[in-house]
Amino acid sequence: MFPNWSMSFKHVEPGVLVQVAGFGDIEKDRFWRNLTSGGMPEALELLKGFAGRLRAQPNP
């Protein structure tokens, strides 16, 4: 389906990310409060669960 597609991850400091236009810190309650009322799209529900599990893990 996507024969030439690839993906990678890069470690960046949090201070760098806040400078990226459109960045939303999913670990902050403010992010979730700012969503429009009337329900959350299923993809964001999944993201919220993922963020919650990240908070529960100790930092290496």
C-alpha cells in the first residue's frame, strides 16, 4: 500500500516542542480541556489513554 513509506523517532527536549506550530502537549490536562464539548473523536480517546499510560511509567 505504501511501499516507500518509513517512520522514525527522534528524542527532543520538551522546550523545543512547544515552539512547533500546532503542537499540543497531550500530557497536560489543559490540552484535553480545550477540546470542543460534545464528545471526543475516537482517535483522541485512544490518544488520551496512551498519554495516561505514559504518565504512569517511570522516566528512565
